[in-house]
Amino acid sequence: MNDKIKFELIDGIDFMLLEFELKQNLLAEDLKTLDLPDPVKLKFSNRLFVISGRGPIWLYCYLTHFYHVCRAIAVFDPRFQAAVVVQTHDDSYEVGDLVEIDSSQLHIGK
């Protein structure tokens, strides 16, 4: 599966960011074989988790579900230079909050 998509985990100051880049078109069945970093084993489930990359909406839905154990989940939007909180288990984040992300921390595609 890693021949179709590249994942990079970036440890930010206040968040953990998963950046992805599609190398080939994904098929829905490819979700069954994704090898994703485990937030519990890697001990980042207590942090804000940010997803960044260009991909199909169903991939974002899958990633949001997979990482639901994290403190909160946000999606990076380059128009805002911020991540939009889309799910939270923590009172310090609300859905719709913007979390500024320094785009120099993003690596894939550079």
C-alpha cells in the first residue's frame, strides 16, 4: 500500500500532524491495507491531531475515524494557514476553532 500513499508524522509544539501525499490514485478498497501510525502505541493520543494532504473526502473520513481516540482532530486548510477543529474530546477545543499552523512545518511536496 505504501506505493500509493506516503505518510509523514510531524511532531509540532502543541499538536501531532499527519501529512500525506498520494503517489497514485487510491481505490476505496485501499483503505483496508493502510498502515497508519498508532496514536496509542506512539503516545500522542493526548494531543491535538492534525491531518493535512490532498485526497478524497472518504480518506479524510477514514482518518478522522481512525484517530478519534486523540484529544481533538483538526484538518489543515492552506487558505487559513490553520487547522480547523472538526472533532474534540477536550473542553480546550471547540469544533470550528482555528489552530494556526506554521506552513514551514509541512514537508511533503517540498
